[in-house]
Amino acid sequence: MLDEITLDVIDGIRAAKLKEATKSTTNRYLALIRAVLIRARDEWEWGDKVPKIRLFKEAANRERSLTKEQAKRLLDELPEHQREMVLFSLATGLRQGNVLKLSWSQVNLDQDHAWIPGWQSKNRRPITVPLNEMALSVLRRQFGKHHERVFTYEGKPLTVANTKAWRAALKRAGIENFRWHDLRHTWAT
């Protein structure tokens, strides 16, 4: 029952979750509990008070991006099919999964935009993506390679970007501590 949820109960949940997950994951779990309890109190009027839920302190978020010179070196080292995906990611800021799953039905070259349906986006909301000239030129080069999907290798849709070739290209380009997701940070800069 809601009135049985005390600070001691929350501390027990915190300790149990921390045994199986990181502080960051435990915080997300606790934040969800807090949100439900606050909604129960404020919107549904199912109680009068909510215990104060303390979260763990977390390290600063990891932020990594490429300089123009690093991006050029990486692009020079990548195989063509991955170079195209990286260029498109740099031009749009889309997540790896959105780029990999991009289909031609989500692209409108006449109106210079693409869209990601809500079921494919992280926050479950549709995303409209304006396409700059770099993104459009990448798409034009991919046109006709596959009837459904935009990014392919040897005629088959790509399903993964973090491959041995990606990691080897990073190494040859002298880029350390860089993940595919960091292309989003590079785009944002």
C-alpha cells in the first residue's frame, strides 16, 4: 500500500538494486519510483506525502567529439559503406540504430528531409530530420543499392556499425576513447 512506502522501504530498494546494477542505473530506477509516488500524491490524490528519495552522486557525463582533422582522418580510413554512414551521422546527428534502420520510405529527397517514426526513436516520439547537402549527397549515392534500406554492404542491409573495421579505422586514424555514439556529440558541436 502507498502509505506503507517509507524511507526504510526505499533504502531497502536502493540497496537491493545497487547489488545488481550500477549507481547510474539504480538512480534511474529510483527516479521512476519517485515519479510514480509524486504522481500518485499530486495527480491522483492517493496520499498526502512522499518519502524523500535520495539519489547517488554520479560522475560527470562522458562527452567526446572529433575535431575536423580527426573526422577527416577517420573518414579516410573507413571502408566506403561505413564512411557513408559516418558522413550521414555527422550531417544529421541521428543515433546509430536510426541510421542503420533507415529505409527509403522514411526519406523525401524532394523536400530535403527524413523522419524517424516514434517506435524507432529513443523517446518514442517521431523525429523530423532536415537534410543538409552532405546528407543529401550521401543518400543520392546510396539510391538504387537496395529496394528498402538506405545503408547496405554487398547488397544486404547493415545491422551493426561497431565492427572490427570501425575499430581498426579508429586505431589507424589515431583516435582513442571514441564510440559511434560520439558522432552525435561531434554533430552537436
